Amino acid sequence: MKRSFYQWLMTQKNPDGKDELANFANNAALDQSFPKQSEDYHEVAQYLELSGAYLPNMDIFDQAFAAYQAMDQF
């Protein structure tokens, strides 16, 4: 069974992390409305564009989603 993007993103959490991906994951973990079951790029992107004020730019999401997709191929 494929993990959702959120499940993958939670593996990137790091409370002491200084990189953008760790910060994204840490903040998404606190976001009660995040689409936790989604595997769909457009669904998550639309949510973040409308509600993800904690994400400084969408490039971070694009890079994270690409890494998520790459991990799914193994």
C-alpha cells in the first residue's frame, strides 16, 4: 500500500532541523487540516496555496513531492 504524501512528509520531521524540508514537515504536523490521506500533487498543492501560510514558497513543496514520488518507485 502506498503511503500518503503526509505520511512520507512526517518521516522528514526534525525538531532541531534547520533545512526547509524539516521545517515544512514540522509545521505540517501541527496543521490539523492538512490533507493527510492524499497522494495527489494537485490536491495538496491547492491546499497549501490556500491554507499553507507556514510554507514560504511552493518550490519547497515541489521538491518534497518529487522526493516522495522518487521514494515510491522503490
